[in-house]
Amino acid sequence: MPKLLQVYIYTVFALGMTGLVLIIPGIEQRHLLEIAALAALAGLLEIYMVELPNGTVFGGGSIITFGVLFSYGVPEALAVEVITALVISILVHKVELKHVLFNVGQYTISLAAASLVLVRLEGVEGEFGWHEIPVGLAVISTYFVVSLGLLFIILATLKKKNYFAVWRDSFKDILISYTVTIIFSFRLAMIYDQSNQTQFWVETIFLFVFFFALRHAFGMFIRLRKTYLRSLESLMHLNEDKLSTGAGHATRTGRLARQIAERLKLPQEEVDAIHYAALLHDIGKGQINSKIFQKKGPMTLEEEKEYRKHPEFGAEMIKDISGLAKAAEYIRYHHERWDGGGFPEGKKNEDIPLGARIIAAANEYDHIVYGKKGGDPAVLYQALSSNVLDPKLVDIVRTIADFLPAPESEYLESAIQEKRLLENVMMTQARTKFYESALLEKFGAAVIATYDGTYRDGQGTIASMPCQSQVDLLVRRASEQQIRIREYVEDPVSGKVYDIYCVPAGEQVHLMVFDVSNILEYEKVQEERIKKLYQDVIFSVTHGKLLLAEEAELESYYGVKLLGEAPIRSKSDIAKCRALVQSILDELPYEVPQKTKYDILLSTSETATNVLKHATEGQLSVYIDKHMLRIIVKDGGSGIDLSELPKTTLMAGYSTKLSMGHGFSLLLKLNDRIVLNTGPKGTTVVLEIGLSAVTRKGEATEANSPLQGRLVL
């Protein structure tokens, strides 16, 4: 603690002690027992404070203090305040001595200032009626301003915040405490009758009981809400496991969204609605084919279209649930962008509901920090301001959030325990039928077992496990992370391929191991047959201009002379590829017409752009083989799906991505022939341009040549 601040604390205490010495002797001895009893009640109200659903905490001790001030007098009120402060600080909270000294000084100075206002306004102790209410308001206001003013000097110094900013941030909590104090202390003062105090004490005890009942009621509500939130978190953890979208995302997004809403000082009902919506924002993904989320590489146009439906699916699922109508609206619009480029309706700026904007801000933060994207998370997040996200919310997140991932245990522990219990119940009920299933045997289940240290079948006997070393790793991961795992494993000895499912249930892991070797072989044969059929159809429809080739066949297309090559990793590389091809065309010993050069460069741009659109990087190479120029573009993406191949290559205007969709139809018009090879390891496109009909430099152009003035890539 700064030395200057310590001097301030001891100064406050010294001033307080001066006031205490001057005021306390004025207590009437006949009131000592009553003051002691009232101080005890005030202390209990300060110890067992009431917590509101919005997190505000307040006690009722000040009600007793001002009730005594208006009924008995300043010395008695100061005695109640000091006794309460000493008991709470020393016996209950056991704070440091300097904090105790400051509290005593703070309360004494504040009450002394309030008593001066009471005297100045000619208020009469023990005679409080309706006409005294303005005086009472002034007295209580003075007390709050002085007391909190002294305290906020310390808070502003320690937190290194502006003094008035501390007042602004605390205003809502102060207002609640101020209002409650006024209402109840005025009531006690009005019913005080020195000759007959029965009603005063009955209502004082009633106030005490009322506060404890209020504390219990709010406590039950808060515990119920926490249980509800944990249930929602657990539900979303199960959903995340099913979709393999990353454990804990919903929980983290919900908590950050709540922090943002609270920072904006939104009403409690709104804060809760935003929290619930943030927890459930991805619930609609359960209505979408899970393969979309498990796929490696970019989505196709159809998959993207399906994916974009999940906010509306989620909103429809919860809109009729009591209390979640607002949450449904926020879920529907949480993928809208600040610049209007989002979905489902393309809303922009403040047309997007605030709750949806808050969820988007929390959602993007979690994807950046926990998605392990390259680069500085804070810089990546700031780049979303004013285009994807509300710039004001970006500033808030950068203020309240740490751009380092938190340990998983902070958000997964409770969910894992609930999920274990749920899965134990489910697996216990299903286990008998599971082991006795004849259908599973027909599907080729090689092993159905439970692992609890050893692998055992349904009869409890030890089960033999194929590829055991690899299965052990999967089982260990499923048990430790409490997630379902599905993996394909190949036996290096037999060459067989197994489809393995691991389902954790508490300390055990249940396994199903399917021998899928024959299925994969059958699929491979079928795929080859379909590909051969497509190959013949595409070759015929394009009059031989588009040829589907096997990977081994590509070797024959690499010419004897490499003219140049360039990597394709970013948008800037597209221009470099064009420049490379331009320079090669200029150096060729042929008079290549300008229109032809333009078409070749257009084809170069189209193929290079497709690399960045469908993969992430690739390579462009230019060869010449006698009178044939070949531009070969190869990428390492996931290839074109077999079912999409005819539409991708033959339908004008069709694309698997959100683009104009003129790729292959354009290339077919601009090139003599295209050779295409595609598969899980990537796609290779060979563009062939015949040069035999193009004039050599210095020679006359061949008349009536079909390629005259047209050389295409």
C-alpha cells in the first residue's frame, strides 16, 4: 500500500477518534441496554447481508443506525455504528488493524457530518414525523456521500481509476442501499414513542426477520439459477462432444457475454437472457449433419448453406420455452455482422439486437483465443472491430478479458461430473441389450467390450483387442477428457481397418470395434466404377476437352522443359503467377495474339484463385512439350467430392463455394484441353494450349487456322 495512502487512513482515524471522544459521552445511561441490543441486531444484519440476483450485496445495519439517530440521538447512533464496525471487522472478518481504524474513523466522521446537517436544519431527535422527511433525506444523503467519498479515495488509488469513475460504477448499488435505508429507517423513527416502545421493538424485530427471509429467498433463487445454468452448460457440453466442436466453448462464451452485459449495466432480466442465449447459441447445430463439423478443409456451397441455418434452427427450438423468448431472438441473429455481411437476414449496425451483438463479440473472442489461430489474439480480435463486431463491444472485451486461454478445469469440472452421472445411467440401462444385439454382429462388430483396466466382454471374460496399442491411446484419451471418440485404425500386420467407438461412462469406457476392411474395399471398387462412368460421360459431353486422369497418369503431362514455377499461398501470389506466365509468353518464339494472352492470363488467375478458395496453398508450374504449352496447378486440399464432380465440371454457374461459379465452364472455353485429377490428397489441373497453329515470330500467320488469334489457358 502506498505510504501516502497509509497517512490518509491514519488521518481519517485520528479525526474520527476526535469526534468519538466528543460525541460518545453524550449517551444517556438509561439507553445503554437498548443501544447494546440494537447494535447486536445491526451487526447481525451486516454479517448476514442480502445478495440480489444481479450480484449487489447490502446489509441492513444502516437502517438501525438511522432509526436510532432519529429516535434516540447522535451519541446513541454513533455507539451502534462503532460497535457494529468493531464486531464485524475484528471478530467476523478478522481484517488488519489499519482497516479497522479506518472504518471507525469513516463511520464517526460520516455520522458527525450527518448530525451537523440535522442540527443545521433544526431537526428534533425523538420527534420524527412526515414534516421531518426532507430533513431525514438530507441527513442520510450527507452520511452516504461522506462515508462513500472517504472509502472511494482508497479504491480509486488502489485500482488506479478516476475518482468519479468509481462513483459512476457504484451508483446502482448505492441507490439500492440508499433507498432501502430511507424507507425502513423512516418507518422506525415515525413509530418510536419514548413512553411506549412496544411497537418500535416489534417492528425492529420484524425488520430483522424480514431481512433474513429476504436473504433466504434470494439465496434460493440464486442457487436455483446456478443449477439451471450448470444444466444448460452440461447440455451444451454433450452437444459439443457430439459435433466435435470444442469442449467448453458454450460455457466460456456464456460467461464472457454475461460480463459484457453487466459492464453495460443492463437490467438483470436482460443480463440473464443474454447469458442463456450465449450458452445455447450453437444448439441449432444439433439439427445439422454432424459430418459438416467433423470435415477437414473448407465447406462446399451446399454445406455452407446448411450450416447457415443453425441460428434459425436454434431459435425455433427454444422460442416456446418459458422465459427464453428474448434468448431465441439473440440466437437467431448472433451471426449477423456489424457491416451487414452476416446471416440470416443481413442486418447491420444497431439494427442487430444488442444481445446478439454481445454474443457475437464473446463468440469470436472464444474462437480466436481457444481456436489456436496464428498470430496475436488481441490483434486478430481488434481487426474484427467495425466490420464483424460492434466496435464499442470490442473495446469492452479488450478491457475485461485476458487474451490467454484459461485452464480447462475452470469450466469443465462440473460439466464432466454431471455428464458422467448421465452417461452412467444411460449405459447401465442399455448395456444388456448392447451386448446381446444380433444386429451389431451383422454389422461386423469385431469386439464389443468395456474397459476398466482390462478389456472385458459382456460375460466379464477378458476380450482380445485388435491394434491394442493404438486402442489403448484412444481409451485413455476418452477417459481423461470424458469425450466420445471415433477413429479409424489400421492394423499394420494384417492390413485390416477398424472403426473404433469409445464412450466414457465414469471410470469405465465402453467400446465397439467394427472391422470395416471389406466395406472400405467395396466402397473403393464402387467409387472407381462411378469415377470411370463420370470420366467417360465428361469426356464425351466436352468432346474430349476435359479428361479425368488417375494420379499415375499425370506423370506423362509434365513436359521435358520447365519454363517456370511459383507458389500460391496468398492473394498476392495470384498477381505473381500472372506475371510469371506473362513473361513466359513474351519469351516464347511465337507471335501470341493479345486476345490469346489475355485469355491465358485470365485462366491463370482463375486456377490460382481456386487454390486459395478450396485449399490453402498450392503450386503453379509452366511446361512446354514440343508444340504444347502446359500450365499445371496443384493444391493440397480435400479434393472435389465425387458426387459433386459432374455439377462442378459441367454446369455453368455452379460452384461448391460462394463465388460466381464459372470456373470450369470458363476454362473449357479458353483452353484446348483440361486434365483433372482430384482426391483426398488434393487436386491437380493441367491446362493445355496447342501452339502448332500459332505463327513463329518473323513468319506469316497460317491462313484459316482454327487457333488463329486464340491461345488459352
